[in-house]
Amino acid sequence: MRPTASQQGMETGLFGDAHKQAEMFSRPRGALQAAPTRNQGGTGTVSQPLVLVRLMNISNALVDALEGVVRQGRISNPKALGIYKTQSGVIRVRKPDDFDVLSHELGHHLEDAIGASVKALMQAHSAELKPMAYAGAKKGTELEEGFAEFVRLMLTNPRYAASHAPKFDAALRSLLSQAEFSKLGKAIDDAASAYRAWLDQPSTVAVVSTIVSSRETGAVAKARKELDRHGLGHTVADYLSRAYAQIWDDLHPLSRATRFLARMVRDKTGKPFDLKVDGDPYKLARMSRGAWNTGHVDITHGVHPYRDTKPASASLRDAIILAMGRPNTLARWDTEMATRFGGYLWSRRALGEWDRFDQGKIPNPPDKLTKDDHVLNVAEMEAAHPQFMLAAGMVHDWAEALWQKKYDAGLITEAQWQDGLQIRDYVPGQRMFDQDYDPLGVGTKPK
């Protein structure tokens, strides 16, 4: 929907919500029209090296090719799943793995990016596009919303898009074949092929494709990744500007800020500012490094209860060693085995969440995969790697002890503690979305 007046937002500015917006699904809706899904019975596989098709990678490649800017969250309309800000050109989505919503919002972006050429085609073929607008689209926006839905279908179900808007499909593809827009056309075709591959890949592979390691890959690999994505200027300038903090003291900027603020108070009051240790951000940050040591001990030896020195759980380190089939911590790290184990752990939690969803206890399924994807993944992983079952038990024992420690320390309320206990086979399900910022500034992006 494209409101005719600016909405009341949380804040102004380029990333605030006070811009005019194109919102998707701002009213209750049913299932998306013609949205393809993975096989409801799961997709079997054979033992082979992992060749992953990640939704995140498909999204990132498409966003980069279309020169879009995507952020997660900060959507003021509680019913909207995604928005496109027409003044800044920024797309916001609630869930980074919701490719349907992202592709719809990219449709709005594409309309603005191509401009008059595509708008003329939209007007000429409005009879095909308007009926494609999602149910509940605001009156007067059917053409724009129909085009955004067409782009979504072009990416997720191209045959349906072509069969329901054949003249517009031919006209748009002809436009995208022109030299000026050929890059956009290729990006759309590549993304559509990749999405089809994601739908068809085996359940085991699909599950592990959702697992993203937080393990640091090293400065060189990280710089290479940023160089590939954002260009030389960002990588060199950014790393040089942070050289002092990286080499000498990563908390140095906090120290300077603290001293500067203390001098401001002194200059204003005429008296020295007596900053106690418990109120000094720099000293507190330095002291907090000790918490890392405590956490490291909990990981390697088991969780120590609050104000106790004796471990009360299995060791997370030992669970990982067992899962990898390694003799000890000196053995070589096996990235593929770690990924498979991570996918197995997530499927166990997802099945518990699917049960809660089926019972009406939570409003949404745990992820974009089917329940049978997870059932099949658990069965195949346990058959191929029997040690996963025992290792998973150790992981969950460790997690429950850590949750108890947080409660005993007063970091969570009793209600939060009880809610957490309802999650079966808990492991963190934090999702990662690489398109988090444009390091060169949004000024380099169109609109």
C-alpha cells in the first residue's frame, strides 16, 4: 500500500518510519496466491558433501544486483510484514528469511529504479496487473501492488506469473533484455533459478542451509568478503580508521569519550568530577572482561551454578567433541560436521516448536521449512551419526543449567524462566541477515 500522507513514525531521518511507505499486508490476509512451498513430506537425500543453497545468499545477491538497501525490523505498522520507503528507497522486513515479502518489496524498488519505462508498461497492461494485487490492498494502489506481486511471482513462481499476466510478462522481459536493464533481468532470472533449487534441495541440506556459523574466519577472510561485496574503498578506509583500537586498545574510544565528558562537567561546574569506578563506563568495560573467563569455564567444564564452584551440567566442549567424533580438543575442527550437528540441533528444537504451533500455543511456525523437513533431517542425521543423540542431550543439559543460573542470579523473572522451560530441546535460533548496512553510505544507492 502507498499512503498519500506520511505516517506517524518513531522518528524522522533517513532510517525513521516517518517517510511515505509502501506496506505489504497491512491488513489480515490468507495464504499468498501461488506461493510455492517445499515438499510437505520432506525430501530424501543420499550421503554426499554438502552443497548448500541458502535463502540468505539468494536474497543478498538479488538485493545487491538490484542495488537495494534492506534493514530488519523497526516497522511501525504492527500488521505490515514489510515496507518500502519511497523517499529513501529503504526496504524493511520483519523476518530476514521471508523471501516472499522481500521479493514483493523489491518489486516496489524495481518500479522506482527503472522508472518511466516500466510505469508505462504497467499502465498499458493494468488489466492484467490489478487483479494480482494482494487481498486487502488499499483502494487506488491496486496497480502498484499488482506489479509488486507480479515481481514476487516472477521470482518464486515464474510460470504462474507468465500464465496470469502473459502480455505484461512478455513486455517486461523484453524491457529487461535491453542493454540498459540487462543486469536486472539476469539477476531476476538467477534468483528465480536459485529459489527453485532451494525448494527442491533435500531436507537435510535445506535444514543446514539455515545454519550460519558465528565462528570468526580471520581478518583476511573477513576483509576479502567485505571487499567482494562493498568494494576497495570501504575495506581499506574502514580498517585503517580502526587500526589504533585494533592494535592497542579496543576500548580506547570509550576511554576518550569518558574523559571528554568528565572535562565538560568540570568546565561547567568549576569542580573536579569525582567519577567512581562503578560509574565509569571505561573501567566497567575493562572489568567486564572477567565475565568472559567465567563463561569460558562454563563452556569447557560445565555450568557452575550461581555462587557455586562445582559444575552442575555436562560440558559444551565435550558435547561438540563427541558430535564430531574427535578424541579431544586438539583434533582438527570439522566445519561440515559442525554444520550437520547444528542443523540436527535446530531440527530437534523446530519439531518442539511445530508441536506448540499445532497446539495453538505460538502464532507462527518456527521457520520456512516444513515439519516433515525436520522429521526427515533428524532421522537421517541419527542414522548417519548416532553420536548426535547423546551429544544433543549434553547440549540441552548445559543449556538448561545456564538458564537456571540466569534465574538464580536474578537476570530473568520467574515468568520468563517458566516460559523458557516450555521450549523443548532449546538452542538459540537467532537469524542472521547479511544485508545489514551499506558501509559506503546510502548516498551511493539510487533513491
